[in-house]
Amino acid sequence: MAFVIDSEKCVGCGACALFCLFRSVKASDENASKYYIREHHCMECGQCIDVCPNSAISAPENFRKISKVYINKQKCIGCASCMHQCPAKAPFGEMNSPFEIDQSKCFQCGACARKCIEKAIEVEYAI
């Protein structure tokens, strides 16, 4: 289940839509007075929650915030699927060689880990 925007609390500022790199947040009307999250597009990265000035966005009950994403170089085959999935372009490297993640670009969404065919990308969760 994706994040949810409480329409009673949403003031229509659009910060959530602006910060969503996956384009999961959309205006619910032509005046952009309220927003909603497209459930099947949401990667549950939490960026929208962090920027919402009215605390109008809530996470699913089982949500765990990712604190770090890294690549296990022993498992990585250098296929670049992580690089193509990441909207921040944090993974980098040479094809057929282990990739790395630029931590200064990564915002801990986990999209790359979900697409890694070798399960070489590991995540740590905040407590």
C-alpha cells in the first residue's frame, strides 16, 4: 500500500509533487488545490512526508524508512539496471564491473534494490 494524502489536511502547496522524483503525486483537480498519490507508482521513499508542511501525508502501517543503500561488490555483475532505475542517478560504474552508489546523490528510496536482478543492493533501515 502506498502513502496517502489526507485531503482535509492538504493545503495544495504542491511540495509533495515537486519533490517526488517518481512523479507519483498528482493534483486531484485542475486548480491543483489538493493532491493524491498514485498507489502503483509510489516507491515509498518518504520524500513527500519530509516536505509536507501540514503533515497531511501518512505512510502505510508496515513502512520502514531506509537509512542507507549500498552495493555488495561480491554480488554485483555490473548490469546497470540499478543506474537505469534510479531517478537521482546515484549508482555509477562501468558495465560488467561492480557498481557503486554515490551517497551524496542517494535519497534512500530503494528503487535500485527492487530492480537488482542479482540482489546485490542491500538496504539498512532506520530504527
